[in-house]
Amino acid sequence: MLFGSINYWEGPLRVKGSFDGEKITCVGFMELVGYPSQYNNVKYIRDEIEKTANRFISIAKNKAFNLTDNFKKRIIG
């Protein structure tokens, strides 16, 4: 998640390991703020636009094929 130019991530985590010779399993929650990242706001927006455009293109292609099939059925019978 990006807010302005501050890189921010939060989410659950699961940890498995050993402590003082005993196996442990833990759950937790972590926040990371301000760490450098190559993924900036411009890249995020570009990626979101690309995903949305690809969805529309896919829908348009599927509907175009359906229209063609329906048209052929009406002509051929």
C-alpha cells in the first residue's frame, strides 16, 4: 500500500522455529513504514490501469466472439 511517497506495508505473519531448545509456532502482525522501494506511486497507478484495461479487453473479445457466433447461427440456421 502506498500513501503519497511513504512506502507502507502491514499484514499478518506466522513464525515457526525454536526458542530455548523448544519448537514454537507463533502468529503476529507487522507494519513496515518508510523502507526504500522500487515500487512507487507511478508504477502502482500504471499497473492498476494496465490490469483494468486487460480486463476490459478480455471482456470485449469474449463478447465479440459471442456476437459473431450468434450472428453465424442466425444466418446459417
